[in-house]
Amino acid sequence: MTTFENLPLAENIDAVQRFTDPMTWGACGSQWNSGEQKTLQCCAVRQETHDVRTFIFRCADFSALSFEPGQFITISPMIGGQTIARCYTLSSSPTRPFAFSITVKRVPGGAVSNWLHDNLKPGDNLRASGPAGSFTPVGHPAAKLLYLSAGSGVTPLMSMTRTAADMAGNLDIVFVHSARTPADIIFHEELKRMQAGMTGLRVIHICEGFGETAEWRQPIGRLDLPLLSQQVPDFQEREIFTCGPQGYMEAVKSLLREAAFDFDHYHQESFDIAVLNEDPLIEQPSLSEQQQVFTVTLSRSGRTFSMPGNQTVLSAAKKAGAIVPSSCSQGVCGTCKTALLKGTVEMNHNGGIRQREIDKGLRLLCCSKPTSDLVIDL
């Protein structure tokens, strides 16, 4: 029997990925590689809380998904006759590569989250690409970990915890999750079961209020330095991974700065998960800034439009009525990756494109601003 005991999480993952190499699967199927687009089939839908559901998928061609815990995929459902792309973190473990899941909170006004909750059912298909993202313990081996999450930010940390459980690693994990009320805690019962079965796992839930739960014995309020010091006195010795709304992550960073924590051992999701559930805002540069104006030509349609140099190509293209696949609008997911056929741009991305893709002429339109007239492959 292959075992992975006593290995740090990152080394465990490498071992599991070698163990589950596509060459060993035979007739089971091929591997779904990063950046490739696939058709997914929904296998099951599970209600987690009153406004959160988990959607479980398999690849329609029975291929396996190779990913690192904490990474996301980009789904592209057709809604109202238009393809809309959104990023969702994989909440499942890479040790189970043939069935994988996303866990989605219904967001008021969220086009995709509401569509998923109201429409997606077992047997339905949708297109997706990925996986992607650098918020993962791979490359950061540590035996003592602290996971801090709030709301639906629990999903990447749940993937990490499920991975550790599946690989029976000898890890010391403290998982601190914040929610509005006990009824809003995602994966509550599963985390209880995992804690009972994993010697090194301790789960702490912090709720802002009791809600309708009369009996609640865990902390009430919000995470702050005194509470963290009380609940996790050795937090200074741990590798910390944080995910949640932007305000929550900023509050965590603030309390860790107050404690003089070594940020070489701190990692957070690189985009605001709340923003990803909303339609990206179109930038409106001030008139005083509109000094340089460039012409952008869409090669496939021959359409042209003008834009200022301080606006992203994605924003200008959407404002001009062009249909451009996009999701995070923060240079993370890679959905808006497009070939630049002529001209130059200033691109400041957050890991959503690789150097070899840049060398081939690809650019992320969401984080590219023109420095000349452009011709793009749209």
C-alpha cells in the first residue's frame, strides 16, 4: 500500500500527483491539464446552508482533473444567450481527480451564482477551463498550518484540509472559520467529522451572532488579536493561509502586523472572491486624464474603437459593445487571454498568464493598457 505519512502537505501533494499520474490510469481516461477547456457534466447538487450549494462535476470525456488544493476553475455558462465566465475555487481534494466540486454562495444580483442555484441540475453540461491560481500550499512545505477563512472563503481551505485528510499526513492544522451565525457555517458537520478522525486537526468557528441557535459554545464576535492569541497561542509558528472577503483579509493582515508576524509565512487569495461574483465595473477615466487616445481594431470583425491609454483594453472593448470572455478582471484567471496581433500594451497581471504565452503574443486584456494603436484577435 502506498502511504504518505509524515510528509509536509506540499510533498504529500507531489507524491499523490505522481501516484495518480495519467499513465497509471489505463482505460480510466486522460488528464485535464491547466488552461484547457472541457465540457463538464453535473453529477450532483448538495445543499450546504440556506444560500450555499456544492456542485459536483465530472469531465464529459471521463478525463481526470490534475490540480493543487486552493486552485480554481473558470466556468462559462450560457445565460440569456450570452456566455458569462466566472472563477470558482475547487472545494474538493485533488486526490479524487475524477469527480470534483465547486461550492457557491448565492449572491444578490450575481448573474452566475443565481443561475447555478436556480438552474444547474444533475445531468446538465457546461464549459469550463483551468485549473489556475497560486493560492496553494504547494511550494510552501510546513508541518504546522493555520487556515483563516470567512464566508465562502472557506472553499480553498476546505480543499487543503480534505487533501490532508485523504493523504493521512502527519500535520498540525488549526482551521479558524468566521461566519455570521452558526446556521451560516459551510461544511459544519463535515469539519466536525474530519476533526474527530484527524489527530492533528482542530476546528474553531467564530460567529458574529447566535442567530436561531440557542446552544453555541464557540466564540461570538469577530476575529481579533486577543481572540487569535487565546485560541491559537502558537500562531507565530504556523504557515498561515487566509481567504475571505477583502475586508476580512485586510483585518487579518492588520492584526498580524500588530503581532509582528513574519509575513514570509503568510499567504492569501490574490483576488477578492466577492468581486468575482459581480459583473466587472467599466472604468470611467476622468477627462483630465484622457490625453492619449489609441485605436483598437478587432481583427475578426474589422470593428474599431478608440480608447484612452489609462483604461484597460477589456473595459474599453466591453464599453464599445465587443463580446470578450472574462471573469476575475484582476489578471488572475486567464479567461480574457487574447492574442495581440499588432501594437504594444503595458500589462500588470497577477499570475493568470505564463511567460511562454506572453512570448507567443498573448495578453490578458483585463490588466493591459495600450501604449500604441492595437490589433487584437477578436
